[in-house]
Amino acid sequence: MSDDLAIIQTVDFFTPIVDDPYWFGQIAAANALSDVYAMGGVPKTAMNLVAFPIKKMDISILRQIIQGGLDKMREAGVVLAGGHSIEDNELKYGLSVTGFIHPDRVLTKKNIKPGDRLILTKPLGTGIINTAIKGGLASPEITEAVTQLMAALNKNAAEACAAFPVHACTDITGFGFLGHLAEMVLDSGYGVRINTKNIPILAETLNYAGMGLVPTGAHRNREFRQSIIDWAVTKDPVMQDVLFDPQTSGGLLISVAKDSAESLLDALRAKGIQAAAIVGEVVVEPKERIVLE
């Protein structure tokens, strides 16, 4: 827009992933806002996107969804500027979001540097846990934990990153941890080594994955990206499922200069992001491959 102002425009919406309409609204809004945070920007305005089966559902359900989204936007400091709704046989909700950023401070997926440390800010496992919830196998405690996690904004993580030499960033969503990491690695000229023991994972995720409660998207993610992955020591098929598990409103994956990694980790934890962990590093060899150890 000018020498010191650029805008980020993004859009995202999906069908319900939790039964509670208010929490669905919160999660959908947090998910839509995440792309702006992943680019280092500040979301400013949003517009609602609604598809609603008015003949099959009471309008009170839609009111709760909209309220959940509105409350999450207020938490983010975002103004709702309007929106659009249609009648549809399947309920859908999300946002179109506009954010601000300085043109010189835009973060992309494609700027990892040798020696960078990779930090993940939220634990993995939302897809697997949600599959367990649909199957009636998840406890109320786990259901509550995953709901809160998905509704949590990446706002604090993005604010922490602003003070450090972050070279690249992405949010972990439908392609899973390895799918989004692959986007950072391909065409970069570098590879990454991941310490799977350091990856934060939601409680019970490994148990549910071992029971076969893995969403179809995880298998698609694996088929698409497995050719650039060296499993090395980590050949456990359950862990592979977790690393390809499609996430909803997942955390940020941050590539930061080595000397600043521990300080950024401290800053993230000071903002309440206790699950944040250094999960790997960028290496010169093997080029454009992901080595899991």
C-alpha cells in the first residue's frame, strides 16, 4: 500500500469439528486468523463467511457460532466489518481476514537458513483426538483440552517472534507437521533434521493412533510427501501417523537463528505458550530432505 505498509488478505472456513456451536465459532475464527500471524502480521478486520441449513437447524445455533467467532475476534483486536451468508445443506463457517504488516517484515515459508533452529508452538494430535471424539472414545478432559487448544490464538507467539531474527514461519494445519515442514524445505536448497523426542504431542494421541483412529487426511499427507522424508531411527508407524496428522488451528513452526532460539523459546513460555519446543534444525545436507531421528 505504501513504503511502510502492506496488507495481508486470507480466507478460511470449514465444517464443524466440535459439537458445541459457540466453540466451533471460536475455533474457526482462530484458524482463519492464524495465517496472518504466521506471516508476521497483525489482523485488523474480518468478514464472516456462513453456509447454514436454515430448514434443518434452529437459527439459535447460528447465533452461537457467530458469537463464538466475534468473541475470538475481540480477543485478537479485530473488527468485524460484515460478511456473507448462504443457505446450504451443510453448515460451514469461517472468516476472510485483512491484516497489516511492514513490507520488509513479511515472513514466508521459503527463507530457512543453515543452522536455524525450528520451534513448534502447539502440540500435535488434534486430528487424531477429534477422530477419537467422533468415535465416542475420548474422555471429557481430553475433549476439553483439545477444544481449548484449537481455539487458542497464535497472537502471542507472533508477538514474541517480532523481537527475534525469525527467517521463516508457517502455521501447522491440514497438511500436518511434515506436510507444512516440506513446504519450507522444498526449493530452499537446505534440509532439516527433526528430533521426534522433542515434538510436543497431546495426551493420549499415540494411544488413539495405535488403535487406528487416524483421519483419512493423514494418509493422503503421507502419500504426498513421504518421498522426501528419511525416517532414520524413527520408523514407528504410529509416530508417522502423528507427524502427518492434519491439524485444526495448529501452532506456528518457526525457523529462527541458532543464537536466538533459546531466548525466543523463553519469550514464548513467558507469554504462556508452555508447550513450545525446539524440534529440529536446518542443515546443509541432505539437501531438501527431512531426516527424522
